[in-house]
Amino acid sequence: GDDEDYAAPQIIVGAWNRVETDGNKRSMSAIAIDWSGAKRPKGKLWIAEANHGELSRLEPIRSRDEAICKVLNHLRSNEKAVAGLDFGFSLPAWFCRRKSLASAFEVWKLAEREGERWLQECCWPFWGRPGKARPLLENHFRRTEERVGPTRGIGPKSIFQIGGAGAVGTGSIRGMPYLSRIHEQGFPVWPFDAARLPFVVEIYPRILTGDVVKSSEESRAGYLTAKWPNLSSSLALRAVQSEDAFDAAVSALIMDAHFGDFGRLPLGDDIDQLEGKIWVPSKEGS
């Protein structure tokens, strides 16, 4: 997991001005980032792009800065693009109220100012570091995490958990400042903004991959072969080499298959506007 990581993110603004483009504005392009809060995330961060049922890109990323550069470049160069980021976009409403935070945009700014201290000190209500047991809280979860529920007995983890098996808090806390940068560049972040292409959504790969034993390379390979038998063999082989690559690839393919959903996403209600909302595909594809 990412729980061993304590280093602050180095946000590189200037690099965002570079646009990678193939010279045309493509239609219907989904990218997914399998995120990491690790100090040295090389090999843990992956980006995947899917178009019309095909994987067009799947590659590791060296750093969170590079990941967000790629997201921004992709959104700039594709008028009909959606980017899915694999971390929690905000914190439970009670925590926001306690901190007098009126919006998720204020949550992101607070995480940028204080997030590293939260991680270094593992201060209440955060937990999971050695000697920091799970505290009794008003709620450990956002409403969206409670509604998603478990898949194969595995449910979303609390963002307050920043250590131990499956901890997602480190990656989320280190991801939130980047949402501010994306938003400041003029791109909507759903459900805080209206879903207007191109834009960004929060994803949770487990609900997209479904009931597959992701720790098994054989199971990963069998799943891809069954669901997408015509994938490029080189990209399919890359997708099964690790859980991180697999999560990025499948997330992008599912987003692509449900691309029609993104034009119908409603603006979030008051709770969504504060806590965020995991994108969940409809039962029907595009």
C-alpha cells in the first residue's frame, strides 16, 4: 500500500503548459489513472486510454506530477474526453463542517496546506500508522463509499486510514491538491461541477473490474480474454503484468464502454457537492 510514504508532493505548474496532441480533436476518449500516494510511486502509477472498445495506450508513469500533466494534456487535446482518477476527491461531511469547509474546493486547499502534517503526525481523525488505532468517529466513510458497498467482500476503505493494508488515505490526501490545479486550468471536476466534456471523475477500480481475483495473473488474463478478446496482444499482456496496470486498463475500457453515461451525469446534491461521488457505470453501456 501507500502507507509507508511521507514525502510531500512537488507540484510542477509550468509543465502543464505543454500539450501533447496528435493534431486532431478525437471523439470519445476515456483515460484512467491508477493512482498512488507512495513516496516513490514508479511502477505503481499507470495510465490507460480507451477508444471505441480498444486500448490505445497503457503505460507506467514516474510521478504524480507526470500523471497530472498527462491528464491535463489529454483534456486540452480532446474535446470529448473524460479522465478517471483513482482516489477519494473529498472527506466526510462531518469533518468538513468541523473544519468550517463550505465546499470541496476548500477541502482541496486545506489538504494542500495541512495534508503533509496529517500524514506525518497521523493526527486525529487519521489512523493506521504504528500506535494509531482506528478511532471512534461520527462516520469513517463518505456517503458515496457507503452506497458503493462491497465487491467480492471488499469495500471502499476510509480516507481517514493512512496506514495498514489497503490504506487509501495517503493517495487521496496527496491527490486533492492536484484537483485544485485541474479546476484552476478550467476543467470541470464532477460532481462539484456540471458534467461538461472534457472533465474529471473519481473512480473506484474494484467496482469496475468486478468479481475477479486481481491478485492472480491467471485470473486477470482470463478476465481480459473473456471481456475483450480482440485487444491488442501487446497491450493485453502489459495489462495483466500487475494489478496496477490491470486496474488502469479495465477502468479505461469500462469508462469507454459507458461513455454515453457521462453526458447524463447530474450535478451533485448538497452532500455530493461537499463529499464527492464515485462514478458508477449504468447497467447499460453506450
